[in-house]
Amino acid sequence: MTYDFTTDSSQFYGGSSACVQIDESRWAIPAGDATKNGIIETTDKEIWSNEAGKQGYSPSDFNLDGQVDNCDLNDIWLKNLGLGGWIPE
Ligand SMILES: [Ca+2]
Ligand SMILES: [Ca+2]
């Protein structure tokens, strides 16, 4: 079975609060959930604070560039703060 999450925000459990629109016709799960509980919240920032400055892929490397830095916090986490509701892993 396949399920295409990219076609509309209604495809997501939680609707538009559980996804971000990445272009005119596609949606995705928002980054920033370091705790992997399905919600982007302040505890995710605490994980980032503990990992800031580290190299390599880690839960708070939100943009997946191999570094935990201010871009992860300001460009990803802050933008997506409060989103979530999808079913976590
Ligand atoms: Ca979280
Ligand atoms: Ca990063």
C-alpha cells in the first residue's frame, strides 16, 4: 500500500497544523522535532541547546547539513514551533 502525503494538507493526521507547505502543490512533515514525540515544542530547543556546536547528524540537526548550529534553531525550529500532531515513530 502506498500513501502520498505530498498532495494536500488533509492527507496528514492533524491536517494543516501537522504539515508545512513546501511549494504550490506539495506538503511535508515539518522539521524541528528533536524529541520525536510528534510536536515541535520548547523541549526540542532544549535538545538543540545540548547539541549546539556538534558535527554530524543528530536529532537537532534540523536542516540535515551535518552541523548543529543557529540555522537549525532560527530557520527551522522557530519557524515550525507549535506545529505537529502527526503520528510519531
Ligand atoms: Ca518534540
Ligand atoms: Ca544543521
